Amino acid sequence: MMQGVDIMSSANALSGKAYQKQQDVVYYFGLKRMNDSLLIENARLRNVLAIVNSYDTLTDSMARLASAPTDTTEAIKYNDYIFRTARVINNSVASGNNYITINRGSKDGIRKGMAVLSGTGVVGRVEYVSTHYASVLSILSVKQKISGKLKDGTFSPVIWEGDNPDILHMENVPQQIKIHKHDSVFTTSYSFFPSDILIGTVWKISKASKNNMQTLHLKSATNFRNLQYVYVIENKMAEERRQLEDSTKMNRK
């Protein structure tokens, strides 16, 4: 038969385990709230940075930053891009054309064609939108090319070849362009992404014998295997640009 001390010890042990479980749950949800807060704050800082980049002089930039509000909704009115945060709730890296589902939809201002970024680089483009969710076509898709550029301004397409989700390829780089390992490749204004967003860094260089061009094998800036949060980017000037370019195409015919 258990003595009183033994019963109390067992009860305390059980209480301690229950309390630890409770603390683990509290910590988990607290950590999630902290991550969400950090993501929102990061979006606000990106918007403030865009304010700086949209003015010609340091004086103008400092004046605007001094009066910049602390909430993202107000800060965005000073620049051409709106950064909206979203959480990844489904993600694929194994098929030929991979899609990512995010917990933001039309009610949050998300529309088809918007660029999607991670905290470290490019992710993809919004393809389908419902009221509360959106589906993003990842850059890990054989049917989607990105316009990339090197630090010297050389442009060339960046593609994914459908195998390793960590590796992208920049094709048809002229032989005379000097490339070094760890060189960075960024987006251009020719794509749907904002310019100068990191795509990846060079980890290997190969030469094609048929056309004497170089192919750069890039380590993706975004870790698609562990993608949890993203930014959906609205370009407030995109519609005006599209209308102008469509008019230009019509007049060429």
C-alpha cells in the first residue's frame, strides 16, 4: 500500500508534468504570436525603406521618415509598393509546377499576378485567389522564368529544371562575363517582381559547348523546404504600366 508521502510525491510529479505540458502549449502559441508580430514589423520596415528609396534627396527622406506613422497601412501611401504579410498553409516542392497556399485572399487585397517574396528572396506569383486564400505559383516551376541580372547589369533568364528545390539556373550568360562563386543574382524591372530582389547566389559555373555560353547554377535565396511566412507585393503602378504596354502592342499591329 502506498504511504501518504508516496501519494503526495506521485501527485506532485503528475502535476509537474501537466504544468510543463501547459507551459509548452503556452510557449508554442506565444512563439507563433511573436513570429507574426516580427513579420508585420518587418513589412512595416520594408514599407518605410521604400519611402526612403522613393525620394531623391537625403533631406526629403529624413523628413518623411521623421513623420512616418508606425502602422503599415498609413506608411504605404508614400511609395509604389504595398507589402502584405501572409502565412504559408500548404507548400509543394516535388512536382514540375509547384504551388503554395497562403492564408490571405481577395478580402485582404490579394489579386492575381502579385509578386510573392520571402524574408530572403523571391518566391513566386499569385495565380488563383478566393475570398480568404490564394494559390501562388512557385518559382520552382518549369513553366515560369524570371528575369535575372548580375552585378554588372548583365540580364538573362533564370529557370528551375524540375529537380533540386534548392538550385536554380541562369542560362545563356556570355562567355566574356567574369563570374565568381558566391556572386549574387537579382530580379529586374522586366519581371513581375520588384527590381533588385535576391534570386540566388552562384555556387557552380558550367559552359555549354554548342553556343559557348555559360550556365550559372544558383543556390536559391529562399529555403522552399521550410517556407512559413511570405510577403505579397502590390505594385500600385502595375495597372498603368500594363495599359500603356498593351496600347503600344496594339499600335504596332
